[in-house]
Amino acid sequence: MAVDGATLGRRLRERDTAAAPAALNLIEDRSPAGREQAAALLGEVSPGALGGEAPAHLIGVTGPPGAGKSSLLSALVDLWRGRDRTVAVLAVDPSSKRSGGSLLGDRARIDHDPADDGILIRSTAAGTRLGGLAPPTREATQALAAAFDLVVVETVGVGQSETDVEDVSDTVAVVVQPGSGDTLQFLKAGIMEVPDVLVVTKADQGGTALRARRDLAGALGALGCPETPVLAVSSLPPPTGVEELVEALEAHRSRLDVRAVRLRARRMAALADFTAEHGERALRALGGRRAAEAYLADQDPTLDASALGGRLEQRARSSA
Ligand SMILES: Nc1nc2c(ncn2[C@@H]2O[C@H](COP(=O)(O)OP(=O)(O)OP(=O)(O)O)[C@@H](O)[C@H]2O)c(=O)[nH]1
Ligand SMILES: [Mg+2]
């Protein structure tokens, strides 16, 4: 029997996390029939169907290769599950984009209990498009956000990341290891946007982590963002600093206008998808980026990114 997208979507909306693996399979199926079912699924978890924004805290965890993102997520997942929170992690796999694999030689997996429905870990492909996450990653985030308390997207990136995790996050945590000066330099030079939370890993290795923490805090102060939290953590058992990190993530989320942030993200995503598919010329046919943004701002705020993308296409056709 064909998978019924609408049923999976309704189950997610009722916070049935056991429906999530099948939902993700459907979203990754790019055949026409799969796309049709995925659209039905996403319709059931759109802000319109949910009666508002999905309740999940969407967290982006990003940082250079080997910084310790996955190890940190193992520790975070443990802590969250211990507090009875459900967690989904999408790890965006960049290996398809790299020539060698040596960089990823000592890559850690995210530890978890596979029998626990309250936790889901998935790898997803980075895709080939520059600027922005692959649409399946964004759709997966939207689906998971209906059912899980926390949805984390792990991406590899330094500075101007090729996979823009901000598209799908309420809170972005940048993870760096001690002694990696790149992030400090990118921050100082303004190449990298100031993250919501900065995390220095491998604090168990001693003074270098504390030095890195101090240098980063100094740079943030000089940039006029002295209140941005900079935390030092160790993810090896027994973890240290992870509770403080959870508090910092929650504090950021509690200050946020979630509706405004997500609304903006949906519009940006629709525009990025439209431009990726139809080119800058099609954008010009809409009157340019500004005009397209203004048009999107007039649309129903509960439409999801793909529905907004559909509106742009309609408009492009009618103005052609
Ligand atoms: N000593 C120490 N080692 C750590 C810590 N966290 C991670 N590591 C080690 O650092 C290496 C890379 O860790 P990962 O968690 O895979 O790092 P990552 O950022 O997810 O790496 P990619 O996904 O490949 O970009 C592994 O060998 C880990 O065991 C830590 O807190 N302390
Ligand atoms: Mg990793």
C-alpha cells in the first residue's frame, strides 16, 4: 500500500513521534508520487493546520569539521531525554561535497537508544545548492517540529556556511574547539554573523579551552555583543557545562519572537527556492527581490515555505 502522507502528517500533529521515520522517508522520496504525498504531509503540519507555529525549539548546531558537534549532541540528547523531552536530530552530511574523507576520519556518532521513540537521529544529504539548506532538510524540520519538543540540525560550516542553518533555527549555537583561531578571526572580521550561543568544546583538555573562551568573549564584547553567552563544555563522560548550555539555549528561545522569526524564514526560503529553480531572471520578472518580498509579505502568514513558493510561481506565470 502506498504511504499516506496526510495520515502521517496528522499523526505528527498529534505528537506521535513513532510516525517520524516514515515521514522522513516520504520527504526524501523525490519521485512525483512521493512529492504529492509529502505535500499532503506537510499541509497537515503547516502553521495553518497547527493553529500557530510548531511548539518545538528549533536549534541549529554548526561549526568546523571535528569541533565536537556530534559528541556534544550525544551529551545534550542524554540530558534532554533525562528530562523527558523528545528530541530529533538531523545531521546534514557534507561528505558528498568533499573530495577526501580524511577530515572526517574520527567522526563520532550521536549515541542513543534505538528502541526509544522519543529520540530520532537522521543523516540527510547536504544537497548541491549553494546558500541555504537542501529543501528536504527544511521540510524534514517542519515535519519533526510538529511532534518533537526539540529539533536540532547539525551542519558543518565555518563563517559563511554553505548550508545556512539559520533558515530553520530559532537558536543557532556555533561550536568550536580550543585553539582554532578561524572562528575568532571570522567573528572579528565580520565575515561570520554573531551566533546566539558560542560553545567551546573539549574543556577536559585543559587551559586552552578557557583561553579560547576568554578570547571569544573578548571579541564579542568588542563587537558590541557582550551578552552573547560563551560556554566551555566537555562532552566526554561525565560531561561538564552541558546543563549551562541547555539553560543558555532556553534563555535565548524565551526572549525570541518565534512567530516573527519563522515567518521571515519561510519567506526567505520560498524566495531562495524560487530563485534556485527559475533563476535570477524569473526574479526580475517579478519586479526584483524587493517586490517579491513585498508580495510574500502580503500572503497568509500561516502558509508554509512551499505554499509561498507556489504563490511566487503563480505570480510569475500571470505576469509573464
Ligand atoms: N577530549 C575530548 N574530545 C572530544 C570532545 N568532543 C569531541 N571530541 C573528539 O573530537 C573528535 C570529533 O568529534 P565529533 O563529535 O565527531 O565532531 P563533529 O564536529 O561532529 O565532527 P564532524 O561531524 O565530522 O564535523 C572525536 O574524536 C571526538 O571523540 C570532548 O569534549 N573532549
Ligand atoms: Mg558530526
